[in-house]
Amino acid sequence: LGANDRLICYRARWKEPFLFHGQFKKETGETIGRYIVTAKLQESKLLLAYSDRPLSEISNFFFFSSQSYFQNLFKRQFGITPLAYRKRHHKE
């Protein structure tokens, strides 16, 4: 289990974190941590498309450790930088 996965299990008061982790991965095909990061990246797309918030604010809003880390994860996940995504999808 990764540190994030153990923390999630602890906060949820899950008594058997390895069982939970295994069941979660079996059901979703992803670790808990990866699932959460993917969800945060999906939500960040909405802020990029429907707001003018700076990237630093978006990365802070979703608790990424830095703007640079957010940008790297976003590009790895979607094949486009957050700013390029905003330019392509921004709604007035």
C-alpha cells in the first residue's frame, strides 16, 4: 500500500486496509491514490474550461504539491498541457 492509500484507510477507520485496497483495485482496476488523482485531474478540466483561475490556484485547490507537479500529471494523463487545454476548451 502506498502512503496515501494507508492514510485513506486510516481516516475511513477501515480495519483491514490491505483487504480494502485489494477489493478497490479489483473493482476499479486502479489503486485508491491513482483513482483520486484521476478524479482531481478530471475536475480540474472543468475549472480550466469554465473559469479564469490561474493554474497555481487550481493546483492548490486540488491539493497538488506544486503547480509544476499538477502540470506534469495533467499532461501525462491527457497528452496536453493545462494551458493548451484551456485555450482549446475555454467557455466564456
